[in-house]
Amino acid sequence: AARALAAGDRSARAGVSAPGELGELVTAFDGMAEELNRAELGRRRLAADVAHELRTPLAGLQAGLEELRDGFAEPDPARLAALHDQTLRLGRIVGDLAELSAAESAALSLRPADVDAGAMAREAVTAHRAQLDAAGLTVHTDIAGGVVVRADTDRLHQALGNLLSNAARYCRPGDSVTVRVRAQRDEAVIEVADTGPGIPADERAHVFERLWRGTSGRRVGGSGIGLAVVRELVTAHGGTVTASSPDGGGATFTIRLPLRR
């Protein structure tokens, strides 16, 4: 089974029962083989998803350029602007994929220190204030003092920033966003809550999946990567991130990290 697995047969399993340490070794081998199989399937899905994400803007860009080349369209400002938008979309997708790759390896490159979660949250809000204002959103904060975590402040800032950018992208002008930080038992809790349209019930379980976009994501042109990056970064810190959304609208994203004592 080991030789078959090494040769590329991801279905290879020891598949035998044995007592004692030999049985433990067989179980460990089969578990490792299963993990390798899942990783391979994930890699293939990711490659297919990336190809799909890039295909649409590339096709539009190619068609538009061919029309200009063959003289079927004039290079007027509106057409050139549309082609430029396609290149910007391609750039965003490539940039988001690079960000996801970096986030997935974050556990290997974290520079942990004692971080005041409240101060970090205020900095993230300040950094994204222009984007939130441009989206027509009202921003509130409810931040407790003395909430300290062991974290890489840049990575944690990035995770919270992605949640704020997500709110700016999906909320409507006039909606509000509230950032909360508090200690709850042995955890630091960081929340980003908005009064936007919310997440449909059948989509809530998928929001942190790589390259997954719900109906709202398809409408606003999201890449389906930002929230996956949040999950990878938070997980690298030994924390969790969840999303909740009542049927009436609004969404709350909650990061929980071990509290530094």
C-alpha cells in the first residue's frame, strides 16, 4: 500500500486489522492516505475554480480587443473603460489568490506578540474609513479595553480589514457597521456586525469556502476569496470565525481568539 501511494495511487489503503502497535500504524497510515486524497481533490477543485474565475474576464477582454483590432468597433472612451475594468478584475483575482496563498501558509510565518485587540480594531477601522464612507455606511465601535491576545498584529489587522471590506462591498448606502471587541471568559471576541441585506440561509454554511460566491457575490463581482483568507488567518492563530445572519437581514462575523492572561 505504501508503494502504491508513493506511486500516485491516492486510493491505496492498508485495509488490514492488526493488534497493538501494528494496528495503530495501519490506522495512522490509512488516515494519512485519506488526508492526502482530500488534499489532492482540493487542489484539483481549486485549479478548476481558478480557471473558471479567470475565464470570464479574459474572454471579455479578448473579444473586445479583437473587435478593435478587426475594425468592428471604435476605440471610444466607453469601450476602452470597459476593457480597462476587465483588466482590473483580473488583477483583483490574481491579487486575492496571492493573498489566499499567503494566508494558508501564515501559520509558518506568524510573528506573535501581545496585541491589544481593541487598539488593533480601532486602527483597522481607521484604515478602512474611506472605503466605508464611500459605500455610504455609518460606522460604530463598541470596544472594551484590556483585551489582549497573542497574535501577529499585521495578520490580525488583515483579517479584520477583510471583514470591513466585505461589509463595504455588500451593504447598501445608509446601512451601518458596528465593530465590537470584548473579553468573554477565556476568549477575546471581535465582531463585525452590519445591517445589510444579510446572507441567505442556504448560503451561510459556505461563506468561508475558497472561491465560493453567493448570489450577492455574483452581483457585486466579488472573488469569493476574502472570507476564506479571514478563516485561514484566524485558524493560524488558534481561533475560530463564524457568520450568523437572521432571516430579516443583517450579518455578524465573529472572531474568537484565546485571551492572553
